[in-house]
Amino acid sequence: MAPARVLVSACLLGDAVRWDGGHQRLDTAVLRRWQAEGRVVGFCPECAGGLPVPRPPAEIEPGADAAAVLAGRARVLAHDGRDVSAAFVAGAEAALRAAHEAGASVALLKDGSPSCGSTCVHDGRFAGATVPGRGVTAERLAAAGLAVFVETEVAAADRWLQAADGGTIAASPPREP
């Protein structure tokens, strides 16, 4: 049996796909091992949804959450006021397809992002404050049953993958505090 695959935010792999044209390279022994083992599937949902690099920063509107965006009851707005919800939803769906096609059962995503955040996202006021919650892609992946971790949870994600390789995984993991 092939080892479990992991969908990883492309910015964590050093790809210059963030809104500002930068990246957030994560350089850990675990990630390097996953790459050597052929586990990593790099993906940027915002680029896959059709957004350019660079692009205006975007946030889920104040008081709303990713589930509401996916249901069409809330929006993701760019700093310039444009509604970019369709691109975020399209990117989330593309991420789910990529995960399924690759056989990925786990995702390691960039926290704070309106797409990839899974413990927090920006509050929608473009002032740098965050609130607990998930981004649109993280919400879509979790709802489909993928185990979703953020970059600070690499060790927990690695334990998850090891358990998946051993066939002991039955359901998504509980969130670590």
C-alpha cells in the first residue's frame, strides 16, 4: 500500500503565490521527509480559483464564517471592496478535487488565510486582527472528511499520516488545543 498523501499549501512549500507575491516557506525535517517520500501535493486554492499574484488582500466579511461563504450566505471581500467569493469557492472545490485525485486524506494549510486558515482567519476589517475559524478551503476539506492541520501542527499531522499508513484511522482527528 502506498503511503498516505498530504495536500500542502503551496506557499508553505516556498511557491510565491500569496496575495503579496511572497511565500511562507515552512522548513522542517518532517516536511522534507514527506517530500522525499512522495507524499506532498502542493496546491494554492486562491490561484486555482483564478486569482492573480499579486492580488489585493481578501478577508471573509465581518461576523461571517467560511461555511456561510460556501452556502452563498456570506462573502469574501478584497480590500478594494470587490466580491471575490466565487474565486474562493472555486479554489476550495479545486483543492478537494486535487486531494481526492491524489489520494490525500490530510491537509497542511497556512493558518490565518481566508482560504487555508483552520484555527483562525482575519476578522474582515483589514486591520490585522484574527478570530477563531476556518478559511473557505479548510472548511470544505474538513467537511469532506480530510484531516486539516495548520503549519504549527506538523508533528500532529505526521502522527496522523503514520496512523493512516498503519490503517488505524477511522475518522477526522479532534482539534488540538
